Amino acid sequence: MTALPFFVYGTLRTGGANQAVHLAGRCADVRPAVLEGAVLHAGPGYPYAVPDPDPEQRITGELVAIRPGAYAAALTALDRLEDCRDDGTGEYVRRRLPVRLPDGRTADAWVYLAGPAVAARLRLRPAPVSSGDWFRR
């Protein structure tokens, strides 16, 4: 498994309810980033990212690099938090995707996207966050 940084866009962002529990003390670097080609949807107290073919659709978040010694524990904790299962049936799936940094460069990151059942439900009953920013919903 490649030790990529994580793109976080909801409760794991700086100031979010889950950041202090799952990421505090494990971060080597945190910087602003944007996931292009995805729509942010409101869930029950937390958001979902759903891929969208429109590259103008964007989600605001942070690129979080984890300290090497803390990486395995952070990955396990985040997969558990997001109900990310090896068979792809969880509430979220973890995918390697490029995110855009403020200077225009891109970086690959692990991104938790809505899992298949959740994404299907959101396609039928969308709950988009028009700003693309969970903190500005």
C-alpha cells in the first residue's frame, strides 16, 4: 500500500469533529487542496464526495500528510471511521485521485468517496452542497 497523503473534506478537516480524534498528532503537513470532478453531498452530520463528469464541480478540503511512524495507525483508524471495506461495500470507498494545490500543481491522495449504495441513493435523492465546502454549507 502506497503511503499517500489523504484528501479530507468534512469532519476530518482542521477544526472538524473527527480531526482531533483521528489526525491530531499524526500530521506532518496540512495544506489547502481541491478535488475536481466531484460533488459534495450532505449526509447525516457528515458529507459524501461523489465523482461527477463535470470538471467544474469541485470539493474544497485539505491535503493531509501523515508522519511515517503514524501512517499505519492513521490508515486503519480512517478506514474504520469511514466504514471502508476491502470488498468495496462500505459506506465509503478509498480511491487514489489527484487533487489540486493552491499553486496549481496536482498531488495524488487517498480520497474517501461515497460507497456504491450511498452513491446510488444520492443519485436518486441528491443533497448537494452548492459551495463544495462542508464548512460553508
